[in-house]
Amino acid sequence: MNAQKIQDALEAWDAVGHLHHSESFDAYMELIDAVTSAIEMIDGVELVYSEAGSMGSRYWTIDVVDGDWSIKLRVSNHKAGKRACENDADIVVGDSIKEIERQLGKIASAIKASQEMAMA
């Protein structure tokens, strides 16, 4: 369900993302809300916030309850460049629901690893 909502919002935003009017803004806000809601549902999330990145990209930083580091998710209309290794997960326009679920799973795994590292 979360992956479907993200996929729908990402595709809707990409369809109007190059436009500068309320339709583009509404689609962008729906995408932000869909991704933020999906992240907040993952166990161990203490705080999540997003910020604009390069053209067509948005980054979410996830702070973990009792964790040792912050987790980064990138959502974009294009594949990540040479700095892609800085992200714990990436969701891109055109990703399947299965791939979006896999990327959300990577976030959940990074959260668990952060908590385990803090406990060590």
C-alpha cells in the first residue's frame, strides 16, 4: 500500500514537475507526504524530515530511536550520480512497486543496524 502510494505520487509529480504552478506544487506535496508517511511507519523511526536536493531530487533524513547515525533516502526523477553511495536507499521515477518496497526495506535494515551499532 505504501509503495503503491509512493509510486502514484512520484509518477504524478514527474508528469507536472517541470511546471511552475499550483498543480506542480500539489503533486510535489503529495509525494513528500506519501514518502514521509511510509517512513514514519517503519519501526525505530524517531524523527524524519526532508529537504530539497538537486533539480528533481528530494532527500529524507531519518533519525533512529536509540540509533548511532542518521539514515538517508533519496527520491528523484533521475538515477543518482557519483554520490549515490551517500544514500542508504534510492527511489526513482519508474521504479516498480516491488523495487520501492525493497528500498523501504533497505531503510528498515539501516535503522536496525544503527540501533545495533549503538548497543555494541
